[in-house]
Amino acid sequence: MSSITSKPFGTTEDGKPIRLYTFTNAAGMSADISDLGGVIVALRTPDRDGAFADITLGYETAEPYLRKGPYFGALIGRFANRLEGASFELNGTEYALAKNDGDNTLHGGREGFDKKVWDAEIVEAPNGAGQALRLTYVSPDGEEGYPGTLRATVAYSLTDDNELVLDYEAVTDRDTIVNLTNHAYFNLAGHAAGDIGGHVLTIDANKFTPVNAACVPTGEIREVDGTPFDFRKPTLIGPGLAKTDDEQIRNGGGYDHNFVLNVGGAKPEKFAEVYEPTTGRVMEAFTTKPGVQFYSGNFLDGSEIGKGGAAYGKRFGLCLETQYFPNSMKHKNFPSPILRPGETYKHTTSYKFSAR
């Protein structure tokens, strides 16, 4: 079963200590996770020859995570992804949010959950996998414009089957909206290995939600059949990225779209698989959430200097961010992200690693 150790990882600008927690399982896989934003700093998994490599993009110290950046490995909240016009209506009241993505709000606002130091506790894993890291953050009423005091908890655990499990829960004292996810960037060849176009991706989704030029879903739910968004069978990522004659690829600058998953929601179900042919590494992904944002690292430009001095260039990592659909308060045909007092927001997402 996995065990957890911790060490200092830096401080915030006001001197609050930040810690790094290292998980190790019986198979030799390890993960580094910080109480700053719940960031997955590193994941070390074996290739087909048993050689371990770190397969997530990130930084060596806490300081860069405190800056505005590409959200490497971070927990996202109170509302993941985009809300059109940086506002939403709930119970007849209009709530104004920060415009931090053009005219829209993105990933919780100017200072989302990724910039908070969460209360950390090492507990017994809910899945019997040994120890888990339980992170808790209480978001006060009105923070970033959102109504209600929200108590969010995310438990990370690592099984001996090389599965990293994230159990999300949240409760509120007032009607609000909530959409939590993790923004890990994966490159199964190694975090500094370059473009992810050679990865083979499968997503169990018959439909996706098209976006406008600001990358905000329009409300349409479109079939993937006959489009570059058809990943129902194992598909190389690169050729789809090259289809710049496709309006949706142009609007997203690549893939930056929500897929409508074929999952029931009652228990975690496999929704995606990623395979990297040169190393043989495989990542299977499971969730109870109705959607996933497949993002192909389009906005990385080499300016972010990560672990080992790696300059993360365009499309050096891919994200599979499980979620309620973006812009879901504007479109009633999307699953509702509304959470009311007495209810519990409860979801599980996991990533399982192997090689072939």
C-alpha cells in the first residue's frame, strides 16, 4: 500500500508555509503533490522496459505556481473552464465575475483555488489503498463573485495498481455553482520530451460541444462522426491538429474542447486512454463526471521553464480535465452545476498507468 512523506516546498508572499507530499506505492510509482493548489508536481511511472520517468509538466519550486500561468497540475475552482461574459444568473440574481480571459471568466477568476494553500491531512485512503492526502479549502461567500460559503475537499490516493485517484466533495450554505477539476498536463514520453502529436488517444464520446472564436461553447452538442473530434477508436493526435481548415480546430487553436462522455455517473467508468508508442506507456482515465476538456497545450510557447530547466513549448503536454460542461449556466441543455444547501457535490476521477 502507498505511503506518504512530506517536506517544505516554499512559502507564499505573506509567509505561509507550503509543503510537498510524496506518495510511493509497492510497485515503485511515486507522485509529488503540493498543498498549494493541490498541484500534481510530478508523476513517475515506468515504461515498457521498467525505466521510470516524470510524465507531468511542472516546476521545481512553489514560487512559479503562485504566478499567473498555465495551471500546471492544479486543482481548479470554484468553476473550472469558461463562463461567457464573466457572469451567470442564479435564482433571478446576476452574479458578476472577474474577466480574466477576454470578456469571459476562466478557471475560477483572478485567484482561483489553484492559488490557495489548502489544509492538508494524511488519512486512510477511502479505497483501502493505504494513505491518502486530504486537502480542504473553505471559499468564503462572495469570493471571486461566487455566492455561498463553499467547503471543498479533494482526497488524493495512489493504489498499488499505479492508479492515482482524486475524490472530490463540496458542500455549500447557499445556492451556488461548482465545477472542480485537475489541470495536469501529461506527456507519457516524459515531461520534457516535446510535442504530444505522436500520442494515440481514445475518448469514449459520441458528441462534443463546439466553441466560438473565444473558445466558449455555443450550446450546440454535435456528433463527432466525420470530424477531427472522433476519438472513439485509438487515434493519433497530430493529424487532427493539422486540420486547420476545420473551424473548430481553428477556434480552439487545436484541441480545447469539451467532450460529452458516455458515462453514467454513478461510479467511475473508463472514458479515455492515452498510449505513447516510443515508451509503451499507457494512461487509462476513469470518471463519474459528464464531460472532459481535451486540451492539447496550444498556448504553451516555451516561456515557461519547468523541472530540470525544460522550456515547455507548444503542445508539450495534453490535459484531460473532467468537468461539468463549460458555460453550462448559459445553456439549460447542459448538465447543471448548481449546488444547493443539503446537497453534496461528489465526484471521482482517476488515472491508471501501465506499459505495453
